[in-house]
Amino acid sequence: SRSINLAVIPGDGIGQEVVAEGLKVLSAVLPQDVKLETEEYDFGARRYHATGETLTDADLDALKRHDAILLGAIGDPSVPSGVLERGFLLKLRFAFDHHVNLRPSKLLPGVATPLAGEPEIDFVVVREGTEGPYTGNGGTIRKGTEHEVATEVSVNTAFGVERVVRDAFARAQARPRKKLALIHKNNVLTFAGHLWTNVFNKVAEEFPEVTTEYMHVDAATIYLVTQPERFDVIVTDNLFGDIVTDLAAAVSGGIGVAASGNINPSGDFPSMFEPVHGSAPDIAGQGKADPTATVLSVALLLRHLGYEAEAARIDDAVAADLAERTGKPARSTSEIGDALAVRVAG
Amino acid sequence: SRSINLAVIPGDGIGQEVVAEGLKVLSAVLPQDVKLETEEYDFGARRYHATGETLTDADLDALKRHDAILLGAIGDPSVPSGVLERGFLLKLRFAFDHHVNLRPSKLLPGVATPLAGEPEIDFVVVREGTEGPYTGNGGTIRKGTEHEVATEVSVNTAFGVERVVRDAFARAQARPRKKLALIHKNNVLTFAGHLWTNVFNKVAEEFPEVTTEYMHVDAATIYLVTQPERFDVIVTDNLFGDIVTDLAAAVSGGIGVAASGNINPSGDFPSMFEPVHGSAPDIAGQGKADPTATVLSVALLLRHLGYEAEAARIDDAVAADLAERTGKPARSTSEIGDALAVRVAG
Ligand SMILES: CC(C)[C@H](C(=O)O)[C@@H](O)C(=O)O
Ligand SMILES: CC(C)[C@H](C(=O)O)[C@@H](O)C(=O)O
């Protein structure tokens, strides 16, 4: 019989509330014969303040034993900027080699967009997750003085670039439009840019059916607001991916519906799924958070574990729910979760 | 009697056409007693192909003698990516220490925006121009092999950050709303991020009337499409500035109207003014390019040289011209230039 052994990290702020709804929908969608086991982990601001710990080796050992991880949100204004980001979120992505950071953007019917007209938006960003300017390489000398120098080193390897580019080509190949755009800034960041461009062009030869284009990151932000329908699959580095996926989320319905997967395609370590939004401490504990992004992250999780039919049922339920929202009074976090659970079960 | 000794760099593609209109409007707006001298320089793809040169020491010596530089566009698909960007554009910005890269965004009446509703957009980005990931530091080992490693080093100094942050505070102080946002990614790029944040907070103490906020670059892209009216002055690093100013241009009427100044406030070297758009080889030589961004760059140039009244006349002429465009047949590059020249003279 089948089973899913899930690590659950509610985290900070609205993380608790949205993860509860994600699990509700997950339970509702799974067939009877699939045994769902969940173990909750206490990470984030509370634990940091109590123990000074963000993510220990023992934590990593424990997390490693799960099939996948569902994360709500990590971050709180009471913790200095960077501590939980570098000490937990990025540490986990690097430790579990989550090199494919997958972020789909689809503007669903009934969903508001800040863009005029009715753009058709349906693309997926494959963001590199373990290299680039995110490695933490760099340093500071003469800190706090007028002679301070701070560096950040973007590290890019053929190994790291090729595996994520190959993943993106395979995804483009599997989609009807078969288009792939590389986003970088190879006219200025010429060392990293040439590596990315050369690897991209080399792998392209193995995928003759995929139509490719290259675009500078600055130009890409223009296209994302003027011609978002142009995109099918995008592959890009860690930092550019961070930036363009927030913009992509904004134009395709907001971060309330933006899901993401931090994927290790080899399966050597569990992959992690999380909404793109943060912990939103201003609305935490009030039942105001929209759990949709977390529920869509659960769909990515199921798809990753091979439950394609169940993932599709969640996607359909979310689409149907969003299509009926216009003009209705706002619902609470758990009301939205309940409605989605009913739909996926039905 | 007063005089302006201008270096003119038409450059590649539509650069030639738009610069001609910029000069036309400049001549028309200047009072009789101001003597305008221009010297044209041949830089860009043609010269690179003919001589292999992009910008020599002798070129820099010659350019240095001018009061300011007007640039059209540099770049052509026949030249490998990075050669003219690093070899000309960035070399000039670094050689002349253009550390304040000024990019105003104002959505003028009658101008189309990809955003729904009628957002009020009127802000200016102060982009650092001589540091960050643009320094060209970094390198490649094992090039072309499966073991290639390419690095890019972002270099940030207290000296470099403080002068541009101070410039931005002064600009915010001089504007009615007196708001300044720092855009960075200090939760991930903690070395550079802490330097930027600390310097920003320190300089803020000297400007108690200025309201400040900090925003991660990813979140900033969301606000730029959902709440652009939120911004008054933005200060940010070289790469983030490159990205957010293209997005800012897109939402506030497109790169057809986006002007920029590469400014050395000390006056030790001439400042350079250029449209944000590139050389657009696909429409070059057809009289289709909109010279408005170049004309607005001429206004920035005049303002920088102390001709505030003349700069304002150009801004007003452009606003009036744009307001009357809707529903009219498209005009050629020189027709738009003629119309603006008539308005500023009138
Ligand atoms: C919180 C932060 C470390 C993170 C990132 O920059 O990757 C977030 O912005 C994201 O996109 O998941
Ligand atoms: C052409 C390129 C070097 C340049 C930059 O990245 O600064 C351009 O994009 C700009 O914004 O002026």
C-alpha cells in the first residue's frame, strides 16, 4: 500500500494558518489506500528566540527521512534581516540541493491582475536554487567605518547550470508550446553570462523541437508587463529568478495564489513546497490569509510524488473556487480551505 | 556670454535619428545668447568593426573637455554581447565616475500604460553607477569544460554607497512628498545589504524630514505594478537599478519616453545623458523611432547644466505633445522632433 511521510513546517505568522488548510485539502484529495503520515517541526522566529537555533544538523537528519516537506512561511520582524533567510530557508535549499526552484504563473479566470486588457498568462519559471549570488560567498572588511568594503560573489558552475537548464528544456519539451526563454544579463555579467548562454545553447541542440530565446533580465521585466503571453518556460539564475517570479506572481493574480517547489529531481533529499508569499505578520492569527498558494503548493508536491490525478483535482478545485469569488463577501482562511476540501473530495 | 560645449555620440541603430531630434530641440530652446558648440564622435559597432576599438584613452581625453555628453544608443547584433556594453558604455560610466544614474518615471496624461486603472506615477530612481555587480570583477576557470566555474563579484564601498545615498536624500528633500525608498536584497546579500542599509540609516539622520522605507527588490517589482504611486525617490544599487528602471519605464509609458542621466555631481568629468532604450536595429533608418526619450534626456542635461527654465520648457512641450497623440496617425521621428522644436521655441 502507498504512503506519504510528510514533514510539515508551519513556521511564522500566517504560515500556521495556511498550512492547516493545505493539509486539510491534502487529506481530502488522497485516495483511501494512501496512508498520510505528518510530522510537525517547530522552526522559525519562536525557536530562534528560545534557543538561538535556526536549523541544526540533527534537524536536517530528521527532515531527510521524509518523502517531502510542506512549508508555510518563515520570517518575523523581531529577527534581524538575514538570520532566518540564510540560517533556515537558504540553508535548507542548499543542504537538500534544491536546485530546481519551480514557480508556475497562471492567470486563472476571475482573478484580478494589475495589467490592463485580459492577458493570457501561463508560464513556469525554473529558477536555479543552489548557486549564483545566493551562495553567501563574499565578505566585509573595515565594517562600520567609512572605508568599509562589502563583496558578494555569484558562483556559477557548468555542473549547476547544466542540470537546471536541462530540467527546463525537458519541461518546455513536455508543454504544448515548447518554448524556453533564458533570462540573464550576459552583456554585463559576462563571466556568468557566457557560462549560462553557452550551456543553454549546447543543451538546446538536444531539444530541437524547443524554440528558444535569450532576454536580458531588465528587458524581461518589460515583457512580463507588456507581453506576458509571450512566455512558456523561463530558466534563470537564483537572483534573477527571485525577482522575476515575484513580478510574475504580481501580474498573474498576486502572491496570494503563487505556489513554488524547491525540488531535488534526483530524490536524494526530500523536496520542499511552499507558497511564494511570506509570513505577513500584520494579518497573522486573524483568519484573513488566503491559503490558496499553499493549497497549490500541495498540488505541486503531489505531482512531484507521482500523484498526478490528485494534483490535477486540486488545480481544478482552485480554478473553480477562484472563478466564483468575484462579488462574493471575503471568506476566512478556513472557509476557503473547507470549500477547496469539499471540491477535491467531490 | 554663456556657452555649452557638447559631445554628441549618435552611436548605433536609431541612435543617429533620435539624437538629431534631440539637438534640434536643444537648439530651439536655448536663448540667443547661449553659444552651442557640438562635436560628434563616432563610437559603436561601425568603429569597432573598422578598428577593433571601443573607447580609447585618447577618446576619453577628448570627451573630457566637453561640458556634457549626449548619447543616442550603442549596440548592434553584429557585435558579441558584452563587447560594446563593457568596452564602451560601462567603461565611460566608470572612467567619468558617473555614480548617480538618474532615471525619472512619470506617467503623463494621454500616455498608455500596461497597468489597469489610472495609476499616478511620478518618481525618480537614483541608481548607483560605478559599483555593485557592474565592476567586472570575477572570472572564469576551466572555460568551456564541464568543470567551468564563473564568478561575478559585486563590490560595494562605504564611500560609493554613501555619496549616492546622500544624493538621493537631497533629491527627496527637495520634492514635495519627501519620501525615499531603499531597494536591496539585504536578507540574502547580507554583506552588501548591511552596508547599504547601515549607510542609508546613518545618512537618514541628517534628513529628518524625509520619510524612508526599505524594500527587497523582489517585493519592489510587485509594488511597481500594484502601487506605483507609492514611490517618490528610490535609491538602489547598480544591478537592481538596471532592473527596476526598465520595469518603471514599462509601467510609466514605455522606454519610448524614458530618459536618463549618468551624472558626476562633482563636475570633475562631464555627465552623460541618454535615452533608456537601446539601438533597436529592427527599426533603424526608417524614421519610426520616437525621439521623445532623447528629448527628455536633453532636458535632464540642461537641468544639470543649470538651465532650469529651458529644461522645464522641454518637459512641458513633451507633456503637451503626448497629451495630443491619442487617435492621431503616427508621425515620423523628425516630425515629432519638429513639433517639439516648435513648442519649445513658441
Ligand atoms: C525569503 C528569501 C530568502 C526568499 C528568496 O530570496 O529566495 C524569497 O524571496 C523567495 O523567493 O522564496
Ligand atoms: C546596455 C547596458 C550595459 C545598460 C546597463 O545595464 O546599465 C542598459 O541596460 C542601461 O540600463 O543603461
